[in-house]
Amino acid sequence: MISVEQAIASVLKGAAPLGSEIVSIGDVAGRIAAEDIRARMTQPPFAASAMDGYAVRFADMGAGTRLSVIGEAPAGAPFAGAVGAGEAVRIFTGAVVPPGADHVVIQEDVTRDGDAITINEPQAAPRHIRPAGIDFKEGDVLASAGARLHEMHGSILAAANISEVAMRRRPVVALFSNGDELVDPGTALQPGQIVNSNHYALGAMVARWGGEARYLGRASDDAAAIRAFFAQAREADIIVPIGGASVGDYDFVKSAFKAEGGEIFFEKVAVRPGKPTWHGRLGKARVIGLPGNPASAIVTAALFVQTLTRALAGEATGEGLRTTRAVVTAPLGANGQRETFIRAAAAQASEGLAVTPAANQDSSLLSPFASANALIRRLPGAPAIDAGGAVDVIWLR
């Protein structure tokens, strides 16, 4: 049995980012940039009016000043001439400011009389013009290589006249469940049956970590059936069998994996929950076997599947667990010899980040995850701690 840190090191060994692919800017959210993404144009590409009004020379401003209106500049149709002394051009928000003008007087501050305007309000300083490049300039880096893009980046890249970008390929994570007792949601359960539920959360978590989750289905407690699922998943980057990881008479997953030609690197981790978690390789695919108990599966996925997925996706390669310090709101007993991860709800409080452990930590329970957004990390042999003490926290979401 190995430690959590040793297990993470094993999972990350040789885990380099996957290749890149060209992606439409509409699909970049959640993806990792394969290279620096630079603006192809300056934005805005011209000095633009920030208001509806009149483009003028600030030198002409003064209460009661009368100016001749020599034309107009709607957005997308620049005025062809220039603004001279005593002249004004009717302009609209987003339109090109004509040469000679260095100020836009808003329409509320003037009176229009035919082809002339009178300035009614004092103008304190040149205003209401957005300089060219105030947002970004051609060649500026809009996203660095290795950065995870979010929902705003599609619009930012579009404004930079970019339609496609090179992104890291998302690791394909093939998941399958194991157990004769599992049935689909909505099924009329027979005695001894339970609903197959773990893969819904795990698939969504994989997607959030930058992977492409593919659920293959449920394998029965039969070595040949399990081998068939491994064979089906061989082309994935990561294979995640859920359940059948222990040493019971009907736990065939690891033996079927070996029979299919897989190599096991470790079979147990000194972690609570999730001791039966195992790791190996099948061809080019890395395999992380998760226990069937819901909390065990979700916690160990957050530790090991997340770490590997992010590394293959090109983010946080070679890193271990990312922790944040928090203040615990309830006392915690002394920890045993296995590193323990306690489901908890973390939120900002007056004293900083506060974290409250879920009342029941049984590994079969899913309902604590409805409010739990973090895991309290307790190292082996950690002493008891009172409420108000500092702990390390790992974010779940």
C-alpha cells in the first residue's frame, strides 16, 4: 500500500500534454491553449466615439459657441472629410472620429438649429473618444500557452479577428461501471439492486477538468464481460473502471485487466475513503480503477483522475495536490495512519475561508456532495484539532 503522494507521482509519471488541434472559437471554453494566442488586429482599430453627439475641436468649446454641422458619421460609415475650426460632425456611438476632432460633445449639451449647433454646457476637458487600441493591440497576447480559456474568451478572440485557435487535445476518459447489482435510473428495483449513479458525477467532473468523458456502460460480474469493456476502451487516454476494485469473490476487474494484457503499478492507496484505488496501463491508455462506493469513487477521482486529466490536457503538468488554508468550524479528531479527505462545505467568512465538515462521512453516501464543495485534507497521524484551527482544503468545485 502506497501513500497518496506516491500514488500521485505514479499517476503523473511520463504524463505529458497531448497534441494540439484546431478549434473554433465557439468551442474554446474549458480548453487549454496550445500556444500563445495573439491579436490579429487592434481593437478598436480606430478612434471611436463613446457617445452620441458631435465631433468637434476642443479648442472651439465654450458656452454659447456656435458651430456649423458639416456632415455626419454613423457607425460603419466614416465621415469622408476633416473637422476644421468652427465645425462639427454629427456622430454616433462606435463611429470613427473624423480627423481634426479631439472631443465629442454629447447631444444633451447642445441645441441644434438646422445646420448649426450651440454649445449649452461648459466642456471641462476633451472626452468621449475611445483611442484606437484601448482594448488591445495587434500582436498582444490574449491567452498564454497552457492557460485554461473560459466563456469570455470566444468573444475576445472574435474581436481580435480570430476564428480558430490551436488548443490542447482533451484527454478521452472512458468510464464503465461494474456490478450485477446496478440498474439504470427509473428502473423498478428488485431485491438487492441499487441504482447505477456514480458515473453521472464522474463524467461531469472529467469534463470540468478538461477531459472528454465517454461512458461505455455497465459490465456484469463476469471476467469475459469486463475484458470486453477494457478492449473497447483501449484507444482512450484514460480508462476509469468504477467498482470491482476490492478483493471480494465477485471483484474481477483487476484480474480481467491483467488477462487483457494490462500492467498494474499499484493496487492500494493509504487513503480514506478509497483504499482499493489502483493504477496501471493498458497499451497506450492509463488506467485508474476506482472503488464502487460513491464517496470513495468521487474523492479518489478528485485526487488521481483529476491530476492525470489536467496533466494530459496541458494544465498543471507535474503538480501534486493544490491546497488552500481554511479555518475549520467544528473540532476534528486525531487522524489514523491513512491520509483522510473529509467532505466539507467551504465559504468566505469574516476570519477568511471557513470550512464545515459534513456530519456523516460514510463512504456510501452521495447526499453530502450536494453541499460539499471541498475536501479537508488530514495527513496520517494528524492530531486532533479544535474549531477555529487551520486545515488544508482541496476544492471539489
